[in-house]
Amino acid sequence: MTQYNRPTVVWALEELSNRNEQTRLWLSDGSSGEVSSFSEAVCVVFDGGVTMALDSGEIPTPLNSLFTELRNLIKKIPADVHPDKVINHPLMSDVRRVSLALLQRLEEERCQGAPG
């Protein structure tokens, strides 16, 4: 069974769900010691084992549907533009909504002791 790194995935989903964090991190000049990007947050989510778990059908249906929706939305957002354009892209509100729904679902499952 493929396990994804839940704490790392949660951390990246928190970033993808929060416009203020996106502005703070993605537009940072690095002087605060913290910097990130849309591409980095996406990679942390999907390279943290989620892609393999999705492809192998190991993620339960409600989470599978949300991760698949998020992946499909992300594919429609250009990653090669200025971070401000990514933050303000019309589909980012959907990315934030789905990321937040994933966080809520993961928290529910954590509280219920479900694996994943």
C-alpha cells in the first residue's frame, strides 16, 4: 500500500487554500526567510505520494474525488507567469475551495483514526 506523507500534504494544502499565505510566500523577496511558489506547493501535494496513491486507487472515494478535482484545476493554471497572476487567476478561488475541503476531510479522517 502506498502511503502519502500526510503532514507534508496538509502543509501544502494549507498554503493552496489560503490567499493571504499565497501572497505572503509567493510574492516574498526572501528577506523574511520564507518563500514558496505555486509550483512548489503543488509538487509537495502530489509528489508527496498522492499521485501514486490516486493512480493505484488507494485513496478513499471522497478524498480521491477531491484530489482529482484539485489536480484537474491545477492543470488549467499557468505556472510560468508572475506569482501575482497565479494568485489572481480566476480558477484559484476553486483551487482554494477544493484545498480547504480536502483539509477538512483529512482532519475528519484523522479524528476518526482512519489510515492515509
